[in-house]
Amino acid sequence: MGFCEHCEGQRFDRAQILRVLRATRKGLRDEGMSVSADRAVLLAINAVRTLAIPHIEVLDDDIESLVVH
């Protein structure tokens, strides 16, 4: 089963985000850091912000080529 370019991009972006979040969690565990929930969420947000995730926008006005996803 294939995915349209937009959906494939979203799957790739999701995978990148999950990897960076898991690495952040592992880093906190490895350092034995005890942080508040607020601090943990802030660290996660900052980790995701470091990613270069492009915005994919298809600018094709051809109704025949529309993909439902």
C-alpha cells in the first residue's frame, strides 16, 4: 500500500519526532534527573523545535489529481 507525498511526509515527520522524544527521555533517565512534569514537557518541546521539519504544500489545481487521505 502506498501513501501520497503528503501522508508519506507526515509519517516521516512523526517518526523523527518520536525518535527525538525517546532520546530526550533516555537522556533524562541516563542522567538520573528528576524533573517536574512541566520541565519534562518544556524539554520535549525544545527538543522537537530543533528538528527541521518542512511544510509540504501541493499547489496543483487539477481536480483530477486530488488524493483523498
